[in-house]
Amino acid sequence: MKFFLDTANIDQIKAANDMGILDGVTTNPSLVAREGKDFRTLVEQICRITSGPVSAEVVSTECRAMMTEARELRQIAPNVIIKLPTIAEGIKALKICVAEEIPVNMTLVFQPLQALIVAKVGAKFCSPFLGRLDDIGEDGMKLIHDMRQIYDNYMFETEILAASLRHPFHVLEAAKAGADIGTMPYSVFEQLWKHPLTDLGLEKFLSDWKKLK
Ligand code: G3P
């Protein structure tokens, strides 16, 4: 499973990259707005830190305008992935992107037929939002299982990019369900290698070692 960071925060991206387990970055308009910086500059900075895929989302809702944004964003760096919303205009834009060999991450996916459609058109990544389904009392993880089954049935190459992961258990369950990628906030990322018994065990080893000296 690949690990992406779901943030536009440069310090967090640098910290994760330094650990050697950062495979890519996803951003969205809310995350970019939180940083209060120029979008293009921010994407440039992120692409200098990681050579993995960096998703940059369009904010237009009409196909032609989406394509203008997509082509501009793609100029920033070769690893920029265009993020499009899974609405009719977004699917039309996806078709054009595929023809122009622009890699796309289809976002805001909440049900398996959306995932089937965007794979048929040729999305490189498809982003189901698990946490937001859980928020409204649905089973977000079931969507990953359904997507895995559908993509395997038809041998689609679209990668399942599990998004809206709110805690380490989401990451674990998404991995078991066969998601290709998990994108998560830094607060979740930094919990992936932590366990209280590791810290306690190390403390004990070091205090025993001091006694020997
Ligand atoms: O970037 C898309 C997704 O990961 C957002 O997550 O927690 O705002 O639902 P969340």
C-alpha cells in the first residue's frame, strides 16, 4: 500500500518525506485555503519535495474551465495529477484529459458506480471518501471492498486512493480491503509507527543499560 499525505502543509510534507515513506501528496481546495498561500507556488514547493504524484484540484465546475485549469496546473511539474470532482462536467473533462495524457484523480466518490464510471473513462486514481460516509452513518469501508471487487472483475488499472481516512484503523482496514493507496492527514500518518509498548520497552532497555554502566 502506498502512503500519501493529505495536506498542503510544507513542513508536514518535508517531515514525512524525511522518513522515507512518503509516496505522494493529495491536496484539496480546503487544505490549500488553510495554508493561506498562493496555490501555484504551494504546488511547486510540494513537487520539489516529492517526486511522487501530487494531486492539485480544479475549482471550476464547467468542463472547458476545468480543462483550462488542468492544463495550467500540469505545467507546474511532471508529477502534478489533476483532481476533478465526480460530476458530469468532471467526467467530460476526464475524457479530454485521458486523450491529452493528463493523469487524473477523480475525487468526491461516495458510491461504487461512480468508481466504475471513472475507471471506464480512464482515471489514473479514484478517491473514495471513507470518513465522510462514516460521518453520515454509512459504512465507508464497504465502498473500498466494492471497488476492489469491481476493479478486479474487469481488470481496471485505476488505483483506489482511499481518502478521508481519520484514524490508523481506517488505514489498516483500507489496506486489508485492497486499497492501492491511503491518503491521510499528518496526525494519522504519525500514529502509524507508534505503540506505547515500543516506548515503554525502549525506556526499560535504556534504564537497564545505564545500570550496567
Ligand atoms: O482530500 C480529500 C479527503 O481526504 C478529505 O478528508 O477528513 O476532510 O473528509 P476529510
